[in-house]
Amino acid sequence: MSSRFELATAVEPLGGGRFSALCDVDWSAPRGPNGGYLAAIMVRAMSAELGDDEREARSITLHYLSPPAAGPMQIEVKVERSGRTLTTLSARLEQDGKCCLLAIGAFAGQFSDKRPFAAQMPKAPAADQIEPIPVVEQMPPIAHQVEMRPALGALPFSGSDEAISGGWMRLYEPQRLDSAALALYCDAWLPAVFTRLTAPVGAPTVDLTIHFRDPQAALEIDPAESVLGVFRCSTAIEGFVEEDGEIWSADGRLLAQSRQLALLVEPK
């Protein structure tokens, strides 16, 4: 049976590179659908149009034009080029004739590791040593989908000297770590910049890039296991703020990296 996440990110082929999907309010942040949730839908549409299990998502860049509302959406996917080793696709998400999201992705198989090296996982307490954040009714809907156990950084809106935040995440319903789930985790945590601020603000995503570093290793992880998300921010100028993210397995494998640009806006 499909998980709630798989049902919420499912795409239905319409032919000619077009797909239908539903925007589910249960995956919303304060200012609309969570960016990682929408990225997961785009990954599924691209994968479906490619139709090649040997080529997995390696990179996707998304530009968020306008948040879709709850209800039907349409996605148009185009294979821009398919070579011997890599396929590049573009995708456009529309609702009621208006473009909400543009994406470009790269899919490829495995290459030989001739010069392997890798970053080291940050030190953090194990997930079972940390209590999860209690979920209350007033939290945005996505907070009711993802269990979070804070492991790094200061409290949000505490005026810290550095913007770093992170912890262990997992969907409340076990979910295999495919590229769609990793895309969600890359944008599920609270923005790292919140630790430097002293009052709540909105932080809608302008653009988001995700690099999927070890797709096969991710699929081998127990669906009930948590992943460690680490997020850092160094600069906020003229209301725009960047964030770099990493998603790690419990045994220290780097599964995904992300970088996004967001806009800090006063709450409505």
C-alpha cells in the first residue's frame, strides 16, 4: 500500500509529457505548500516521464513563482536532452492556467568512483537520545507530518550569533528514502536564519537546488529510520537570505545537499 506521502505526491500521466497532481493542504507551511513537498511532486513527474529506472535523480533546481492553492495541478515535462550517461529534463507546474513552478533536473546512472572523498557527518546526539518537538494544533500542517528532534543550533528567534540549525527528521508514517522523500527533507526543517532573529517572519523560497548524492544507499535505509538535517546561513541582505543544507543517514552517509534563496517577509 502507498504511504500518505506517496499518495500526496503522486502524479497521473495524461500523455504527451503532461501529468496531473493534487496540491494537498496537509503538506502546507504558513505561506502555502511546503517547497520540498512541491519539489517531490516535480521529481516524481520527471521520473515518470523519463521511465528509466537505471537513471535516478542527481540534481534538480526549482524556481517558485507563485504558491498553488489546494486542488488539481498540471505538470508538463520535457526531455531536453538524453545522452549516453545523463538525461536533462525541464518541468512546468501550472494551476488554472498560471505557472506556479519551473524546474530543471538531471538524471543519471552510477559512475565509477575513481577519486572518492567525502565530507564527515557533523557530530550530533543520536535520535533516540532526543525528545521530539511536541506537535500542537496551532502548528502548520506539515509539522503534523514530519517528526523533528532538534540536535544542532540555538532556538528559533533567540538572537544567536550564528545561523545554524538542524536535527533528526522522519515522516510519522514510514517512508522509503527515494529522491522525492529526500527532496521533502531538504526543505522541511525550520529556516536556519530563524536562530539569528528575535521575532517571527515568513521565509518563502525563491529558488531551491537539491543534489542527490547516493540514491542507492538511500533506498537501502530502513523506512522507519530518521535522517539528520543540517542547515546553515551566512548572509541576509536586502531581505534575501541563503541556506545550505545536508541530509545524512544515521550511519554517516551524505544522502543529499541543498541550497536555496528565500525572502524574509513580515508576517501577515
